[in-house]
Amino acid sequence: MKKNLKKFKNPLSLIIIVIITIALFVSEAGCLFQDRTDSQLKIPDGSMTVSFVDVGQGDCIFARLPNNEIMLVDCGEYSERDAVCDFLDRENVKKIDYLVATHPHVDHMGGMSHIIKKYDIGSFFMPDTESDTNAFIYMLEALDEKNIQSNIVRAGDMIFESDSFRCEVISPVLDSYEETNDFSVVLRLTCGEKSFLLTGDAETYAEKHIKSDVSADVLKVGHHGSITSTSEEFLEKVNPKYAVISCGKDNSYGHPHKEIIDILNKYNIQVYRTDISGTITFFCDGKTVEVID
Ligand SMILES: [Zn+2]
């Protein structure tokens, strides 16, 4: 004991210990967001991250919720499965608590069978429509093999709900639509005072029938920025600060259409595009929303 006390009486030892302590503290704080590949990534209590994962021409949205549960909305084409798995692995995901296939088009659920087989799945959600594509059939088979129930959702249903965060289904409202896109499961994800509106490929017809509150800070622009979605009337109701367009570089559809970019600019909405920026991640602490690297 006496020896130890003596050791600390040496001013040089004391200075070294103080420097090491400060250095450790600074590096710990600095690591919070810098090293996104760190499997020990933690976000402050009550906060969430939402990533629009770059899957080329398609949609894939990842959310790490305030309770550390994971939601994945769509997963892009089958050819993008490795990109999605790499992202999930970097986030150290073993279980997807809430998996949503917004509608049965392959640019949204092409890789779903792969995801279902590879990860532990909590609950699975989809709209009341189907497709005769192999991707859709394989998705149902994968669910069946793992004995996972398909929860058919419509407006008014909740994916999850707690005191400070929740995810509400606000479309489909009708029993049936002519366009498969209009069956898209539209989600309003809320953390504290802030909301994200995830629209799948819902077109203006589906937008018109939504009765719920659509106001949001971040809008995932419908149908990859196609003119078929995002009417001015709908955009005014959402009134977002940020818009995200998920589309592939030089895609054959010409997405996003100029008219949609023009209208987003008209309302001074800050636009992020996966074809330009790659994966885009938002951090939300319930009071503020910001893009992080
Ligand atoms: Zn699509």
C-alpha cells in the first residue's frame, strides 16, 4: 500500500496516467459514429438510425430502433443480396425483428428468400397481394420452411409500438388496387417528435386514399422518384425537411424524373439520392434528425 502511494507521488507517473485517461475518454467519445463497422456500435439511449441502403435500382431500408431491435423494409433485387448481407453483417445483425416486404416486385423483395434463410426473423409483414414470380414463390417457401407466419397488414395496423417510438401502417387503405405498386405497405416510423415516411412504390392513387397523418421529417420518395408518385398535394401534407430517392445509377426508367426533382426543389426539401451518395444513414434522437457518414 505504502509502495503504491509512493508510486503516485512521482509527478511523471501521475502526468502519464492523466494523459492516458484523457486519451481513452476522447477516443471512446470519438468512436460513437466514426467507426460504423465496429460490431460494438452503440447509439445513445432513446435514439435510432435509419439507413437507406444502396441496392442499385430498388429499395432497402434498415432501422436500428431505440431498443436495439432491427427492422428491414425491402431488400432489393436478388442480385443485391450480398450487398444487403454485407451491410447487415457490418451492423452485427443476427436477428431481424421486423421484416417487411412492401409489395411483390423483385426490386423490393427479390432477395427476400435469401434474407429469410440467413437471419433469424422475428415477424414478417406484407400486403394482401401476390405475384407469380419465382422471387415471390421462393419467399413464401423460405417463410414456410422456417415456420414464419406472414402477417398481412393494412392501414391502421402497427408493426410495433412503445411509449417513445412506433411504426404504423398507413396504406394500403383499400381492399384492392389495379396497380401492384399501390398495394405497397406505407409506414410512418416515429421516434419522439420525429418521423420517417416509407412509401414503397405507392402511386398517386394510393396516396390520395391515405387518411392517416403523413407528416414526416424524412420522406422516402415513392417509386424511386417516378412521376407516378409524390403528387404536390401529398408532398404538402408530408412537408418533409429531407427526401431520399432510392434508385440505380443510369437506370433504364429515367428515375428520378425531372418533375419530381423540380417539385422537391420548389419546396426547398434537401434531397439525398442513393445513386449519387450510396447508402444514406440518418441519426434521430427523437428531437433532431441528421445525416451521418
Ligand atoms: Zn420499385
